[in-house]
Amino acid sequence: MRLSSNAIIGAALVLLACTAAVLAPAIAPFDPTKSSVYFLQGPSRQHLLGTDELGRDILSRVIHGARASLIIGAGAALLAVLIGAPVGLIAGYLGGRTDLIAVQVIDLFIALPGLVLALIITVMVGPSLPNLVVVLGFVMWPVVARLVRGQTLAVREHAYVEAAVAAGGSTFWILRRHVWPNIARVVAAQFAITVSFAIITSASLSFLGLGIPPPTPDWGSMVRSGFDYLAFNPAMSLAPGSAIAATVLGFYLIGSSVE
């Protein structure tokens, strides 16, 4: 299978983010949570991106911030698939009243703006990394369910599914043996796109003060704190903002490249 240029670029960006997350303690030049008296310094040989308002090395915090973003993104996307895929499979295959109820529930959630819904729920449960994973997964599962339902509706009309039904195959066996293998590739693409949406949404929540509590490095909160000091060191906001953009773009390119 030949990979498109978009897929290669996306994979390279995602690999870069994953490498930073896994090897953060080894490649980060400083402790990301350790303060110093050298605050608000510009880029230098010692601090390549300068320091923040507490004297912490910005480059080290950007590198370590990849961990939180990837955990939230992948965790939320996995939860969305675990909830949305079974709902979409059952609704699309069974049809009838089951499908009607499922569609109404899915449309109800999709009608609500995702960021607003995530904001409301996060305020209720409190900001933390596990809570963000659960909240974003809960917000995004309807999109996955709608996609899986549509794919299931198309697959169930194929002759091999009708033959399996005529042969007496159970619903679970048909879904596992014939339906799921034919839609898994599309779901994998949606998973990658969901990761990108979860990362940008979690960064937006952090920007609004509802992200991971400090001192844990978080790209969204870094962008927000850097806004007050752009005149001293623009890298305080530009560096984590660029990391968010690159990572989101990488997952989106991977997801959109699947045919």
C-alpha cells in the first residue's frame, strides 16, 4: 500500500510528538517544574526558548507538555470509540425502533457545541487529567456512533451479510465477522481525527483555566500564561501554540489520508 504525502507528513509530526512524550525526561534540558531567579529571559544558549514568569525553562515544559496532550487526546478518542462504535453498530444493523432511538440521542448530543458541553461538564466535575479524558470522550462519542451507524447501514445490504443471516448466524457473530472488519479502517481514521479534536479542545479548556492543575506542564495553559508576557518573550505562547498546531495537524492528516 502506497502512503500519500499527507499521511507521511502526518506520521512524522505524530512521531515527533510521541518521541518527545516518551523521552521527555532524557531530552528535556531542565526540570519543567523547577523555578529559578532567571525569570522572563529571552532565548539564549542555555535556555533555547527562554524562561517563563517563574524562571522555568520553556523548552523543557513544551517537551513534557506533549505527555498530557497525547494522553488526553488518545484516551478521549479511545473512550469515544468504545462507547460510540457499539451504539452505531447495533443501531445500524438492527434498525427499526432501536435505530430511531439511537439516532435521536446522537442528534441531541451533536446539536450541542462540543466545547460548550465540555466546558459545562468540566466545571461540574473539576479539572484534572482523568476528568478531561472522560469528559472529552463523553462529548465526542456521538460523532463516532453516527459514522459507524452510517457505515453499518451500507455494509448490512451486501450479499455476504444476507447470506450469513440466511445461514442462521447470530447478530453478534455477523457484526464481529462481517460488519466490523469492513468498517474498522474508517473507524481508525475517525479515531485519529478524534484525537486531534480532543487535543485542541483540551488546550482550549486549559486556556480558559479548566485544564490540568499546575505545575504539570500543559500546552494550553502555557499559551494562556504567555499572553501576559508577549512583550518580554513571545516564545512563551508561540512555542506551545506551535506544538499544539503541529500535533493536531499530524493526527488530522493521518485520519484524512485513509481512503
